[in-house]
Amino acid sequence: MGNFQYGSQYYHSFETGSLASARSIVPIIMKLAEPSSVIDIGCGVGAWLSAFRENGVKEILGVDGEYVNRDLLHIPPEFFLGADISQPLDLGGKRYDLAICMEVAEHIWHLSAGVLVDTLTKLSDMILFSAAIPWQGGTHHVNERWIHYWIELFEQRGYKAVDAIRRKVWNSPDVEPCYKQNSIIFCTQEKLDNIVNLQREYERTDLNMISIVHPDIYLTRLAQTGMITLNSYKKLDKKIIVFGTGGISEVICNNSNIQISYFIDNNKKKWGSNFLGKPVKSPEAILEESKDSFAVIILSSYYQQIAKQVKGFGLEENTDFWNGLLEYNE
């Protein structure tokens, strides 16, 4: 982080997704370890800490740059501490049941990565950690690394990697792809010895399969190259309905020169809202369309599940609906 400052627009751009992700992941952590105190290093506007408060954690502290607008905080301002997290942090020996650092480490230069890990390990015996992998992309990402890079730094300080989160949220529509892909727990041997569920998850952890890429991350990056568009569907001469309102859909639709009628999505919270200036409806909306008058283009890594769903509406693959992620730019 250092001299780079993040403004209100930066935090607005992802706070909804962060909060929804936290509300899915925090209950997993609570069931696993039942922390009663949590500190968040690089807390931004405090979305993750607010989710811990919703789950009964009363003692919290968020640490991030002085530039964070206090009016945007999801936590009371007295639970926020302004500090440069790329520098050593001294809280007088205070320790917490859990320290978290979510999609923050990639913003800190390589030479300060050890400082950040020192801060986290001095604050807790258990750390929930997530950091961007190479070519994941983002604002001021100066140190994108494979998870093994961070595992080595934590191992040097006596902490072991526990892959307890990712398989539980890998297919969750409520969790942002970066958290599905990168969320790892680091903890001491003493913590493993004292928490049976954590020990079980450690025994299931396969370090040979720890550095993996989520399909949504891969496809979004591929789409950003302009290799995937919807332009070839113009020849259908039908009303175009897009199934999916995630990051992949946004990139592909923005890269396409085609008129989209509306979007459909399984997330009920999105129904009635707008996406890229078009309405978002329930998938059942296509039942009101005249047969052969429309084409559904599925823009989601969960194509097989969605295809089964729309087949239940009487639609035929490659006649009424298509996998938009297989159509390369012509």
C-alpha cells in the first residue's frame, strides 16, 4: 500500500460483493473455530468485520490506511485504526482469536510482504488469508503470487496451511471468485491440536493442489482480451436474452456489438434491478416469450447446471439456447 491511496469509488466498486462473500464464509469460520475476537488487516470499509459482528463477535478491530472515509465504514469508527499496513504494526502485544487479511497482500510490494506476515502472526495463532494470484488483475496489484509463495512465508514463522474454505464455497453464487479461489487458513500447530475440526481440515489439505484457478477468474481474464464476444449471434435474428449477470457476462457483453433484450439470473436479489442498462428478470420470464422468437445465451461457468434448468422449460440446446463462452471472436 505505502503511498498509494484508495478512494471512495474504489471501495464502492466491490463492497457489495465483499459483504455477500463474507456473509457466506464467516459462518464457516465460526463453526470451525468460534473466535470471540477478530482483527482485520487491510479492512477497507469493514465489510468482513460487520459480518463477524452479525455472527456474534463483539471484539473487533479494523486496520487500514488513514485515507479510508470513515463515513463509509460498516463498523463503528471506534473499531477502526488508521495505519500503513506495509509497515510494522505494534498493538502492545495484543492478540486476537482470529486475524484476517482478504485480497490485500497483492497490494503490498514484495519487499514488505514479510512485514505483513509478521504483523498477522504476531496478532493471532489463526489467520484467514486471501491474496490475488498472477494475472488475476486489479487496482494497484503489485505483488500477485501463487499461494505457495505465501505458504512459504507463513511456514517460516511456524504456521501451517489449511484448505478448509474453498471447496465449501467453490460453486456458491454469493461468493466472489477471488475468495472462492484464494481463501486459505494459516494456523499454529497448537491451534491444530486444540481444535479437532481444524485438524481434520488440515489432514484433508493437499498442498499439491493448493494453487488453482477458478473458472470465473480464468474466463473473465480471457474475455478481457476480447477473444469472446456475442457478435456471431447476430445471424440468429432473434431477441437475445443473456443468462448470467456476473463479471464474465459484464466483460463479454461490453465487448459485444449486439442488442440484448434483457438478462435473467437465478439470484432473486437481482430481479427487478438493471445490469448494463437492461432489466434483470427471473429465468421464468422466458416462459412468457413466443416460441422461436428468442435465443438464450448462457454466460456462466456453471453452464451444465443452467442448461439442465432451461431444458426443463422445454428449450433445446443449440436451437433455443447456447453456451456463450464457447463462441470465440470472429
